[in-house]
Amino acid sequence: MITIVLTNRNRDLDLVKCCLASFDTQTNNNFKIILVDYGSRESNLKDLKVLVSQYPSIKFISCETSKQLWCKSRAINIVLKQCKTSYFFVGDIDMIYHPECIEKLHQLKSKADAIYFQVGFLSEGESRKNKQFNDYELNFKSTGEATGITLFKTKILQSINGYDEFYHGWGSEDTDVHVRLINAKKSLFYYDKAILMLHQWHPKTYRSKKSTEPYHSFLEKINQKYLAFTKESGKTKANNKFEWGHYDFDSYRFLENIDVEYNVTNELSDVKGFIYNVLLSVSDKVISVTVKNHKEYNTLKHHLKNTLNKKVKTFLDLQDVNNTLLETIITNCRNAPYDYVFDKHANQISLIIKL
């Protein structure tokens, strides 16, 4: 038996329909699917639940993380932590799978500790057509550098604590797990003899200026450097200071009852003081913090004093405050239930977190 994990956040429902439908035509049914929705917007989630209800064999997990950064690693690990089958397949919800995909996975499963696959990419126009798998015309194929679709021996992936949950936002977590397997002297095999998965075209998602969803302005670059140090250090196990694959569904109810409220400005000392004395120190409390610009920020008086080399307060741009808070959560509080909003229009950050 192979456990297949699919992760989702706000994907176009038509993509998901085609993906799930392709599993209905498999020639080998020795698999089970667990779909993890990690924080889709309410409207998307409602439609997704209706769709998934048409597939009684699919186990559906919904995480209340729409006001958190996307974390594919955690979504995968939630399933991996409880996985009892010998093999664990990390798929992608925007793929169409060949009717003999599962059969091929079973044929290949003992070839290496981890097997990853070449993917065929469809153009926008081709993605909109309803064809038999082999009739689609490929726009291009992935190379061996693309590591996202992988079949693992479950116990081996569990032995390195799964995917590294430091990675938030998009990218690097799939390469990281391959690097750590290599560091652990495990065998990897790249299958490119035939195309078993087709990637459906979809537009890149960009955060609108009006969006209040959490966003770190250069997290992708941090992820890339973090990955580089994983390679350099020979690291094998991830998540050593955190319980990996952890998600407490009931604990999110606590966010409805705030114990302590804080108001913080964008003055550097104010931000640092809050982080060190509250965010990193308090326990067993639900706290709420609102961050707004200091009344002296960007005033003429402040600029004049600064020009005259007089002692002035040091301020952070709200984007920098946002980045600092999110980095603190990722590195120290990422398993804690929290809701995070950054409203650029209102120049305000709001965080509710159970510490």
C-alpha cells in the first residue's frame, strides 16, 4: 500500500478536479489519498469540501491556517507522522496522473530509498483541453533538478524527521529533503523513462496590495541560503527543536479568548522589547498585539533632529517589523496556534497567538 499526500491552498478547483479524477482511472488501486488543505480562504474551502465529498475514499484534513504563512512541509508531515504504510508518495494537486502511475510506483518502489520523477508541463491552452493522458502535447519536461514529486520508503523519511518545517512560503523544502537523504547515505533514483505526471498550467499567484495575508518580503532568499547550509553542514535530521508533523486542531479554539493585549509601535526598542519579554518568554497565555507606526515616525521634527545629528528614536518600517515578527514565529513559535494580519492600507499588524 502507498499513502499519497496532496497539499492545497487556494488552488483553482478545476485543477483539483482533474487531479482527483485521474486517480479514479488507475489500473492499480493499492493506494490511499490524504488531502491536506493548509489554510484556503473560506470560499475556496467550501467548494473544495463539496468536491472531495464525491470521493469517499479520500481522507480530508483541513487546517485553520489561512492567517499563517504557507508551510508545505508541515502539511506533508501531518500525514507522514501518522503514516502506517510502507511507502509514502508526495504528489502535487496540480498534476494529472497517468492511469498506470500507481502500478509503476509499485514496480519501482524497491529500486531506491527515494524515487523522484520527470514531469511533463502543459501549456495554458493544452491544460484547458480534456484529453486522454497520452494525447496531451507537452510544452516541456522537467529535469533531474526538479525534486517535488517523490516516492519514499516511509520509515526512512520518518527517520530524518520528515520535511524541514523551517521552510515557509514557496520553495526549497523538496530539494532539502533530498539533500538530507543524500547526507544520510540513502539511495535516490530519478525516473525519466516515461512521463507519469502532467503539470497543469496555472497563473502564478501574486499577493495583491490589498491583501492582509501574511507575507515576508525576502523569505524565498532566506530559504535558499538555509538550504545551502543544509548542504554544507551535512545535516540529516530536521526539526530537532520542535515536534514535527504537529497540528492541534482543538487548540485553535483558544484564540477566541484573549488573556492579554499589547500595543506596540514601530520603534526598534519597542519591537525588540516585546519580542524578548513577551513573544519569547510568556507561556500558557493567549496574547494579542497590535503594531502601528509611532506618532513621531516620518515627522518633520524627527527628520530635522536626525539631520542635526541629535539623539533620535530608531524606527523600523512596518514591512521590517512584519519580517522580524514572522521570522521570530518561524524560528521559535511555529507550532503555536496563531492568526496574523498585515494590513498595509491601514498601516497595522495584528497578531493573536497562544503561547
